[in-house]
Amino acid sequence: MSVVAEQTTIAHTSLGRLRGTVEGGVGVWRGVDYAQQPIGDKRFLAPQPLWPWTGVRDAIDHGPLPPQGRSFVGGGRDDPKIRDEACLTLTVWSPDTSGSLPVMVWIPGGAFVYGAGQLQLYNGSRLAANGNVVVVNVTYRLGVFGGFELGDLGDGFDDNLCLRDQIAALRWVRDNIDAFGGDPARVTVFGESAGATSVLALLASPAARGLFARAIAQSPALPLIADRDTRARQARRFLHQLGVGAEVLKSLPQRQLRRAAGRLQLESAEQTPTLAYGLTHGVELLPQHPIDAARAGATLPVPLIIGTNSHEASMFAWGKPPMLPTTPEGVEGYFRRRAPQARDRVLAAYPGFPRRNSLVAFGSDAMFGAPTWAFSDAYSEHAPTHVYRFDHTTWTLKVLGLGATHGSEIVHIQHSYGSYLGRKLHPLGRRVQPSVGRRMQRTWLDFATAEVADWPHYDVEQRLTRVIRSARDETVSDPDAVRRTAWEGLY
């Protein structure tokens, strides 16, 4: 990526000096290491702190993406093309390095397989400029190198590597963000999909205490957090597919590891209630599943925004095989593996089953809606909670029959209409964007700065939910009551 800079700017961090650029009045530092790179003997181990340096390091260009295949979120001409295991970097945008501004730390999604903080879809410049906040985008290990659990294989392997990376990045923010004009006491961590799942895991992790003051979870996929025994079985299956012992994993080519893990991912989607990639609970870093931690009052009691989109699963139904239970066979398999006694009760909440609309609604709730309702109910007992449902759709999404699909809110919050995905969703250009983008970005920024005055707290008595529509938002009590109650007791 070529950078058009107006001038350069120096940040004096606790480790050394970093040279960034000034673009559109906003300081930008790209490719900033937040830990030692996990290569060689450090593969599959927790991130290690950086050593200080002398002189000035350039932070002009993005670091590499984590190793991954192609996905719909990337692919733009401005997105990095290089993929490498040495990917533990972040990007910082600051409108005023002399201030003490609120900080928003973005954890990108992608099912713990795809994505990175460097993608243009997540460009934080407009958030920083419009909200007078410092924005930090984190890139962490994915796939077999970060989202695949090998922690039970021995001393050379640590668990929950992607979560450990995120905690390392938050520690870097705590120790260094004042050099960029940020206030380490006013950090909001926010993310979407796997990033939102990570946000809820951070709320449940003792290691994350004191690292952030607010949280936003957009479409968390809590079934991606599995127990230790399930992950251990997957690790043994992984070694069986490779035909090797654990002692050689650090020296195998990344492509060989990725192929074997990809095959296991397909098996897991068909045979278990979770996918092969994700987080692991029942370990020191994450003692409990976030829902259980919230019910026990063991989560960090920080203000939270949490919500889902009304047609989350419509995009996933295109996959072959689908990643979510969005076919009649997939739905039957889901109940057979997870809760056969609940089948008739739950499906009664989806009229017209097995027509497409009911299948999409079921898949949306199985992965996103039902666990989010359960977490929101529990968390709201201990901390201020705001719940939303995103209903807005675009002309393109309507034509494709996708509606308010998974991830479609991101371009409105980030105002990344010029990104690869933004142009696909909005082919007529930014000039025709509805007010939803202005409203959502303003709400997210207000929350990061203080409190959203006109958004009532969620509780289990009323379940007040902000329904975000094209023209205006509306507060509704328990808008998905029939489907929500059908899932009670399953999460």
C-alpha cells in the first residue's frame, strides 16, 4: 500500500520513538509491533513483550496479514497482500497527540480464520476525526496459528493464542497510548463477530482486568467458545490427519498446517456444536464460558453495548457446506447433537420451517441471537447494558435477498463506504448513504466518550432494545420475545 502523507510525526513511546504520517489532519502509525513476533520457536506460544530500541522506527506501512485464504471482507486494492506469521502489529489513528482523548480499540472478526486490523473496511481515520478519539486496530494470529487450540499438547504450546495476542495489545495500549494523545483510563474495546466474541471473552478473563473501561460487542458468536475437552479432541484429530507428533509442528510449513486444519474445520462444522477454530474455556486465561461467568457475576462490570443483525445467517447459507445450520439437514443435525428434546419447542418459533426465511432465522439465532440474549440477560444484572438489533439493509442486499446480514453494520460505524466491501454493498456511492451511518457512528463515539443519554439500560423485566432502522431508531421491549423464549435453557 502506498501512503500519501502530508508530513511525518513522531510518537515517543515507553519503548522508543515511532515515525508515523499525518493524513487528512490525523496522525497514523501503521505496522506497530505490540509484541515479539511469534516465529520460529515462538510459534504456538503466548506473545512475549518487546525490547526497547534506540533511534526512530518507521511506522509508515502496514505489517503483513496473518496467513489466511481469500475472503469477502478483504480483496481491495488498498488492502495488504503479504501474509506472514509475523503479524502481531497494530495501527493507531490520533487527531491530537497532545491531548488525553478517549481510546477505541478495534478487534476485527472473521471466524478466527480471516481478517486483520489493516483492512480498509476497518479504517479508523473517520472515527478518530469525527469523534476526537484515538483509534487502535489490532491484528492477531488466526487459523491454525492462533484460533486453533493446541494448548494441551505440551509445554511448547499455549492455549487461546488469539485472546493472548489481544490482551498483549491492550497492555501495549495501557503502557503507550498516552504518547499518541490517548487516555489509558478511557479505553473502549469493540469488535464484530469473532472480534465481538473476543470482547465477551475479555470480559470473562481475569487477565484483562484494568485494561479497558467500556466494551461493544457487534454480533458475537459465542458457540465459537468451546470447552477444553472438545478442543483437546480436535487437537488429537489434527495430529492424526497430519500423521506427525506434536514435537514437529513448529517446523512444518505453514501451508501444510493450514490444509490439515481446514479439513478439520469442515469436519467440525458437520459433527460438533462448534467450529474447529475459536476460544477455549476451562483454562486459567478463560476459566468459564462468558455466559456462565456473567451468570456468576464474574465478568468485568463495565458498561456494554451488545447486539445482532436481523438476518445474520443469510450470508452463511451460501456456503457449501453451510457454516451454520441453514439447511433442513443442518437443523436436524444441530438438534441431534445438541438438544434433541428441544427440537419441537424451538422450531415452533420459526413458522414455515423449512422454508428459506425460517432456516435463515434459525441459523441466525443458533449462532448469534440466542447466546447473545442469554449473555445480555445475565450481564445486565451486574453492569450497565445497552442492547440493539440492526435492521437496516441496502439496495444491494435487498436484491441479493440477504437483508441485514452479518457484518453489514460495519461500514456504517466506520464510515468505510469506499472500502472493497463498502463499494459492493453501496455501488451508488457514499452520497446516497442514509442517516443510519451518522446515527450509529455518533452513538458509538458518544458511548466511548461518556454515556448515551437517550438509550435506556437493558434489564430482564423489560428487555428494552434499540432497533436500528434506515430512517430512525426505535426502542422496543423484547422485540424477539417468541424466538428468545423458545431458546431459554439451551445457553
